[in-house]
Amino acid sequence: MKILKEIEIDEFKLIFLCYVGVDAEEIINLEGAKILKHLGYNKPSHWYWQDKTLPYVEKGLKRVKYKQRRRNHNKYDEWIYSAPTMDEVIKWFKKRNKL
């Protein structure tokens, strides 16, 4: 099981899954990804959540293929959410709030 890390930014509590993938990244959980999409998060990321099972792929946390460019997954279907790292989220909130 993944270790969870929780941070609070503004009035939002965001939970991250730690040690994901070979790079041991801290990736936001599905609920946090939904909040970020609602707030307008539009930065490219390697990771994304798919919240719908399709005939050819199960729902869950996914990563773009090796050596593919990062993408803004939030601009696709309503059941796909960008899953940024904790560092990416903190940088985005700082820039968004001009801190």
C-alpha cells in the first residue's frame, strides 16, 4: 500500500500518494485531482487519473508512455484528471495566488 501525505493549501486539504513509480513521486489522489481540475489546473503532467472503466482499460492512476511528452489531461474527457506531483501543485498555487 502507498504511504499517504496530506498538505493543506488555502482551505483545501490535498492528499498525495507517495513513492509512486520508479521516480518515487508524490502524486495527488483522485479527489484532489478533481478539485484541481475544478479550480482550473491546466499544467502538463506525466500522471493522470482515469475515473471510468472502458472496455479496453481499467480506471485508476495512469502514466503517459515512457519518453512521451507531459500533457494537460484536464482538457480531455470529464472523467480524466491530471495527477500532478506535490511540488507541481505547490508551485501552481503560489503562481495562481501570486505568492
